[in-house]
Amino acid sequence: MSDTPPPILPPVPTPAQARSGCLTAFMVISGIILLLPGLCALLFGGISISDSGRVDSDIAPLVFLGLFVGIGGAALIWAAIKGRKAPPIRNDR
């Protein structure tokens, strides 16, 4: 027998630590809802540009806010689909 202790392995994630399917579905649905203001911003920004040749100063902040919210919705969908990465398995032998 050897006097060396066995290697210490990282803890194995339990199923309780994994994200549930309901949370993933909620994130995707919320992201789709948040895409709607971005779509409206593109629509109204495009109409505003085509009417006057430039974005009106009255509607520009709303267009940028809608685009920002739409980008947040896309990021939320991406985070839901991508999921959480599992910790790397170390093999110290």
C-alpha cells in the first residue's frame, strides 16, 4: 500500500443545481416579448427616416430605447438557449 492520499476530485453537480426547463422557457418567452419594442423601434425609425430623410429629434430617444430593449431580449434568449456551462473536469493523475 502507498502512503499517498487519493486525489481530490471536484464536486459533481447535482440535478438540483441544474436550471429547470420552466426557467428556460420563461426566459425565452420573456425575450420574445422584449423583442417587440425593438421591432417597433426599427419600424418607426424607418418610417421617420423615409419621411424626412433623417430621424426626427422627437422620436429618436424612443427609437434608441426600443432598440436597447430589443437587444436585451435577444441577449436573454441567447442566455436561455446557451445555458450554464458545466465546470471542467480535472484529471490530476
